[in-house]
Amino acid sequence: MLTSIEGKSVIVTGASKGIGKGIARVFAGKGAKVLVVARHPDAGNETVDEIRSAGGTAAFCQGDVSSWESMQAMARVAADTHGGVDILCANAGIFPNVQLTEMNSEEWDEVLNTNLKGTFLAVKACVPHMPKGGGGRIVLTSSITGPITGDPGWTHYGASKSGQLGFMRTAALELAPHKITINAVMPGNIATEGLDGLGQDYLDKMTASIPLKKLGRVEDIAYAALFFASEEAGFITGQTVVVDGGQVLPESLMALEEMEG
Ligand code: NAP
């Protein structure tokens, strides 16, 4: 049993849907005060309503992770509403699928600005609001795509997700004197609204390629993030955990077939 995060102020970027919503729900369920951040207020406010209906504490903040002014405003809202920032879950991300030869520079920039620069801006904005005595926690949502695997149509995405880990390792060193840790969860394929858009055929084939024969749940990522955010994980920084049902393990299709007997 981990020490309670009850009463901690948590910011979750990209919390109106998918994995971020799962993180927000799980952290709020553990008694944290959650700031739900997204660009579109409707889905964000729905997340807040769901958390409040379940007895949790949450507020919505409209924010765009690719904007420095917006991230500064977000951190100020957390300070004013929830008394500071104990935990930042930098989760917002996009994954449009475009082949390299078709991709234009605006499409590249949009993904890098959201996923990578957005991580930097959220972290930079939140650090000054973290407890001066130490104990601040930052958890990034990276991916297996990029750091470990490749997937056609996602060169920009893979670069952004690998970039987050490069950013994290040096940030871990710079933040260590402030007793702030920064770690990353690397999800495999998680059942979210975002993946629904890729179609049933994609989902079926993806499920078949995962040794545990199911897509992950948003809670699977949330519990890994919760561990990194815990007091017990206080000696872990600059590290990653893969949460993918074993997806990166098979060396070949033969390995998967042999498992099935
Ligand atoms: P999702 O369901 O599409 O949700 C994305 C969330 O991010 C939404 O709340 C969206 O709200 C927000 N968002 C997007 N752009 C933003 C911006 N510029 N500023 C602020 N918020 C923004 O996505 P997901 O599948 O949960 O993915 C969440 C994270 O997990 C991403 O970093 C993704 O790379 C990573 N991941 C996902 C999977 C997976 O299988 N789903 C696998 C590996 C990694 P608004 O549109 O209203 O802003």
C-alpha cells in the first residue's frame, strides 16, 4: 500500500479524454485535487463533473500545451485553486498518421509542438510552483512508439516520444537539487477514444499482436503514473516503465504463433 496522495495538487494535461482522463479519475479517486487541462472545455468539464459526482475534487482549466502563456496561466490556476503543484502529469499528445513522403513541415511542427515542446513548457511552468522543500513529482506520458518501436505514419510522433525521454534524462539531473523527480510511462496500445478513430480492423490486429491478447485500459497507465507520483518512488528519477501487455517482447511473428501453440 502506497502512502496516500490525499490532498495533493495534481495537474493532468490532456485530461478531457483517454489516458489523461483515466489518470485524472484514478488520482482523484485517491483523494488528490486534480486540475483537468485541455483545449476544449466541453469534454474537460464533463471529466470534472464525473470526478465530482464520484466524490472527488477537480477543476477545469482551458489550456494549450504548445503555448508558453497558456502553460504559465495553467500553473497559476493550480496555485490559486489548489494551493500549488505537487504533481504534474504531462500527458497531452496527438498522433495524426501521415506517411513521411506525404508529410509537410506544418504537420511535423504541430506534433512536435504539442508532444515535445508541450512537455517542456508544462514542466517549465509548473516547477516554480512545486513545494520548496522538495517532493514534487513529474510523470510524462511517452510511448513505446519511437523509443522502442517504429510504426508507419508516425515518424513525427516517434521523434516526439523519443524526444520526451531525452528531455527527461537531463531534466532529472537539473531538478534533482530541488528534490523533484521526473519519470515516464511508456504505454503500448491503450483502448481510448483516440484509438477508436483508427478503425476496428486496426484494433483487432493490434490486439492479436499483444501477448496478453487485449488492449490496455487507461487505468493501467494511471496506476503506473500513480506509482511514480508516490512518496515510495522518491528515489527513482529519469526512468521509464513500459506498460504494453508484452507487446514489445516477441522477436518475430513466429514467437507469437508459438505462444498460441
Ligand atoms: P486522446 O484520447 O486523443 O486524448 C488526448 C488529450 O490531449 C485530450 O484531452 C485533448 O484534449 C488533449 N490535447 C491534445 N492537444 C492538446 C494541446 N495542444 N493542449 C492541451 N491538451 C491537448 O489521446 P490518448 O490516446 O489518451 O493519448 C494521451 C497520451 O498518451 C499522448 O501523449 C499519447 O501520445 C500517449 N499514448 C497513447 C497511446 C494509446 O494507445 N492511446 C499509446 C502510447 C502513448 P483537447 O483536444 O480538448 O485539447
